[in-house]
Amino acid sequence: MGNKLVLTNARIFTGGADLTSASNKISIDPEVAAEDVTNFGSGGWTEVTAGLASSEISGEGQWEAGDPSKVDDNRWAALGGLSAWSITPGGATPGTVAYFTKAFDGEYSVLGADVGKVVPWSAKAKGAWPVVRGQIGHDPGTARTATGTGAGAQLGAVAAGKQLYAALHVLSIAGTATPTITVAIESAPDNTFGAPTTRLTFAAATALGGQILRVPGPFTDTWWRPKWTISGTTPSFLFVVAFGIAA
């Protein structure tokens, strides 16, 4: 008997918002269309081949507003655009399984409640990139105040035809003199990271927000980690990184 999961601690990040405490339902649904290629040589059986792939993210929860980290501010600003989404089934410690993608934020519904009831929200987003099954590379609960690197993860090599994908969500910024964080992903042939190679670098962030990047292989390195460069006066950042390998 395998280990079953009761969904009590899913984590949901989109753009620069952590929607976890304002959500009670989330799904991410990738699909590959089955195209009929049945012919006279099919022996009387239907034959299909893979067609276009697509995905949809849908979520629901309790409405909140007031700053860019709240669901209403975040979803209203994102409506009609593309956002980075990262979702985990349980927690967000490094190594936790994560599903992430870039998606078109096309639907957002609010205020559909009776008098005296908690105001709900719901949203849907259509995938604009592949859904990547990867892992969390940096957890959102550890504040970073100085330049550093995260723990290494053995994601494996990136074969020809595959790409390294990474998502970044900057969730909180404190400090003066324009606190800035620049996050990158490094690789190395082993867990010592004696001579790491930077494979991708996110744009410098001075405000809450999300980014997602990809870079094509092949790369023979099998170990990966995030690194960050921080500047400003008494800076402090909360952020989450997810990374993985996919076509």
C-alpha cells in the first residue's frame, strides 16, 4: 500500500502572492489531445496519436484585498496577462514536489455570496508553457538578508531536446535604499559545487512579482541550486523558487 495524501497543506504561489491562506481548492490539469489516425490498415481498431498539449489551473477560496500580496489585488492586476504559477501538494520545503508553469489569467470571479456569508473568489488560468513537475529549490519562509546560495538538488542532466525550467516568486521585501534581489540557477557535476555554472538569471527584483524562465540543454551537470545577490540597506526578502526539467 502506497502513501496516500490528504490535501491539507497545499501551497499556491502566483506572481508575487502566496494564496495559500486564502485558498481552499486548487487544481492543475495538463492534457494531451488524442487525434484520430484510424485507417484501413488499423485492423479494425481505432488508432490515435498525440495532438496538442494544454493545461488549466483553477482555484477557489476566501476573498482578501488591501495590498499586492492579497488575492484580489494580485488577480485583478494579473487579469488578461501571463503569470508564473507554482503549486505544491504539501508544504514548500526544499525538495517538495512542485508543479509550475506560465499561464494566461483569463477568469476571475468575486462577490458571489449571500448576505452574512464569507466572500469567495475563483480564478482560472490557461497554460501558455508546459506544466513542469519539479521541486521547490528555496522555501518561502526563510528570510534572506545577504547574498548566498541554496541547498543543492540532484535534478539530473538536461538531455538534448529537454530544457531547464525555473520559477521565482518574490513575496516580501523590506529595507531601504531600494532593496534588490537577483536570483539565478547554478549547476555543477556533483554536490560540492566546486566550480558552478550559472544557467539562467532572473531579472533583478525590487517589487513583489513572479518570473519564469527556461533554457535548453544539453547539460551534463546533474546538481542544481539557486543563488541570490542582495543589495540595499537592511534588506530582507521572502521568496520561493521551483525548478525542474521538461521538454
